[in-house]
Amino acid sequence: MTNRGRLSAPGELTAPGSLDGGPGHLQGSGSPDSGGPAAAGAAVLASEPGEVYLADAGRPADERLSDYARRHNLQPASARPPVLKYLRSLWQRRQFITGFATASNVAMYSEARLGQLWQVLTPLLNAAVYFLIFGVLLGINRGVPGYIPFLVTGIFVFNFTQRSCMTSSVVMRQNLPLIRALPFPRGCLPLGYVLIELQQLVLSFAVLFVIILAYGEPFTWYWFLTPAILALQTLFNVGCGFILARWGAGFDDVSQLLPFIMRTWFYASGVIFSISTTLALIPGKVLYNHPHLAYLLQINPAAVYITLIRNALLQDQRTSMPGYHPYNAVRCAMYGNPVKFHIPSDVFASKVIYYSSYCHPVVSTPALWGYAVAWAVVAVVAGFFFFWQAETRYGRG
């Protein structure tokens, strides 16, 4: 075998892709019409391109492979693409991402009798359990007008972030066969899983709207703020998904620790109680004498998106938010300590419960919007770069 790719032996190749005498011609062992094995081999060769190049053909013996690749603009197949090229490849595969999410959503409950209804029943059953324990038995609903819509909205919104994080932490290990079989930007997977949860949230919100209207909440123009808030929350979830997908790909312990972290985050985000009113404005409550801790809890991303969604959908929550009315010390004190002012429980529930709006806010509504945008931008940018840096390591090991 020479470095030009020719064969010197009986039945030699005298030109690239031919057998002695021209393309498709055989010498000695048969002719194209003899019907023997040589004829079949000749037919196969005749169908190939006229020129056959081997790996080292055309490369000077003293030239390094790296210089040869650079001269022909070749790149390693496993090389991490530049950021802009990676973003373009993700955009070019947007149909794959949406199709993957839709197909996964359909298949998720395909074996259950109730099918897709479980996407709505699961958070509703959770809401019923939390209402029974915290609303009825423990009385945490005190100081919160319209507690049932308040609770269901918080659970639906937090469930979106919780499930996005949980599924993203195992997405790379669950899809190892796909990662090893096909070349595609690995960021498609966490994006697809967050999109799955977003599709489920949209279905859940259809039920939430019915619950809110049935409970007597009016339809207002504030409802149209909901898509913008959900878009910011989705960006935040995508950023978290990128981070957890990389961590989960390298450490199995992430998926084991995450449920405990999410449970703590759940209780610290005001899902089942109001951080801004119940805990911060009532004397004797844990946050009443710790305004800095109340501030930190209210600006945590889950609490920010939950509060904004509640203010958009629930008029009772919006009009009872601290800072909604100018400060009034007497009315604020009446809300915080109704026993001192001898206020009957029915009067408190129908009127004084809204006096929290006359108190100073720990975090104002405009500030909440600022934090919502900041959390979304920081999370998605930091998460994307963190995930992109390990692009070539996914699927190994």
C-alpha cells in the first residue's frame, strides 16, 4: 500500500477506482459479464466516485495534523462551539425542543386512567392538603383575605419552579443514550424539560382562573400582567435548569439533596402564608422584630414571582398589600393587634383585614418588579455560560 492509495498485486489498481484497463474493467479473473464474484466487485467499484482518498493523502509527511486541520478550516468534532454559534444552533433546533417537550408531556401520563388530568389534579390535591393542615388546623390563614385563591395560586406558581429544577437535575443522566447517539447542543435538553413544565403550568392556570372567578375575584386589566411575570419566571427556571443539569450530570447526589432544598425553599417563599403581612406586621410573629430577615425572604426569587402573580390575579391581595394606601399608623396597628382595639372577628375578616395596606411595605411593588427582572437575567445568563462551559463533557464516563 503506498501513500497514494494504489494496490500493487495481481488484479492491481492502475488508476484510482479502476481495475486495470479503465473503470469497471477486470483482468484475468473474469469480465464484467462473467457473472462471478469479480464482476460483482467491479460493479460496486464502478458505482463509487472516480477518486478515492485515504486519510493521509495530500498531506506532506512533515506537516503536523494540527497545521493541516488549520489550513483546511477543520475543527474537532467534540470541540465546544463559540457562544454565538451555540446560541444559533439552539435556535435552529427550536422545533426539536418544542416537539420533544410536547411528546414527553403526552407520554408522561399515558398509562394512567385519568391521563393529562393528573397535571391539574396533583397541585389541586396538594392545595387541599395544605389548606386542611395550615388553614383549618393551624389557622395560618389569619390575616390573609381570600385564603383559598391565595394558597392555590402560590402552590401552582411554586410548583412550576420546583418541577423545573427537579427534572433538570436528572435530565442529562436520563438521556445518555440520546446524548451519545446524536450530535446536538446539549442545552436543548434542559430547555425542553423547562418547556414541559411551562406547558403543564398553562393547563393548570386554566383551572386556576376558574377557581379564582368562582371565589368572587373580578377580572381586571391586571390579569394581563400575568404573561410577562411568567416569562420572567420561565427565564429564571431556564437558568436554574442549566445549572442543575450540569451539576446533576456530574454528581448523582444532587438529585438526592434537591428535594430537601426545595422543601425548605417552599416554606421560605410564602406559599402557604403571607411573608409581607402575616409574619412581618403582627406583633409576636417571627419577622416582626427582624425586618432584615423579612426583606431577604421577600426578595427571594420564588417569593417575588408568587407575590407578583397574586397581585395580578387577586384583587384582595393587591389591595391589602402594605403600601397600597398612604401610611396610617392607627389602621396599621388595628391590623397588627385587633385584640387591643377590641375588634370582633367578623369585623376583622370583612374590613380590618385590608388595613395591612396602610402599613409601610418591607419591599414595595415596584421593587418586586425590579427584583423579578434581575433574578431572571442573572439566572439565565449565569446558568447558560455555566452549562456551555461543560458542553463537551456531557455523556462521557
